[in-house]
Amino acid sequence: MRKEGSGLDLPIAIGILAATGQCLCPSLNQDVFSGELSLEGTLRPVPGVLTMSIALNKENNKLDFEGARISEGFCLIIPPNNLVEARLVNRLEHIARRP
């Protein structure tokens, strides 16, 4: 499958690091990454973060038939310049760190 857009740069890099044992983090299945990696290794903002935040918020609030949450909740990890856009969605954990 051909990669389209730069928003998959960071998740692909994290996936490679995790698959090769260079990134050992047990919470990776609850983290959602989006970001462009520059040739220098810095994170650049990507379009569509508001849409991702809305979708994750809906996913985090899904309930089973008994009213209990289905998942523990996803955390959106994005470039710092996307944080203002992502914070428009309440009750979603966002992480944006500067190098």
C-alpha cells in the first residue's frame, strides 16, 4: 500500500522502532501518533488533527451494553504546533513535546 501524505511519518517510525526492539513501551497500543518527520528529525505539523481528535474522543467514549467503557482510552501524540487544534476536543488526552 502506498503511503499518502506526511501524517504517517511518525507512526511508521515508531512502528519500526517498536518492531526492532528499540522502543519498549507497553502503552503503545493505546497511543495514536500523527506527525511529519523532517529530514533533520524534527516533528512538523500535519493537517487533520481536529478530525483525528474527534474520532478518538468518540472511540474513547464507546460503552458496552452494560454502560462500561469499552477501552481504557487512546492518547493522541502529535507535533507541538498541532496542539491548539487538538485541544478543541474536550476530554481527550494529547501529548505534544518539543525536542
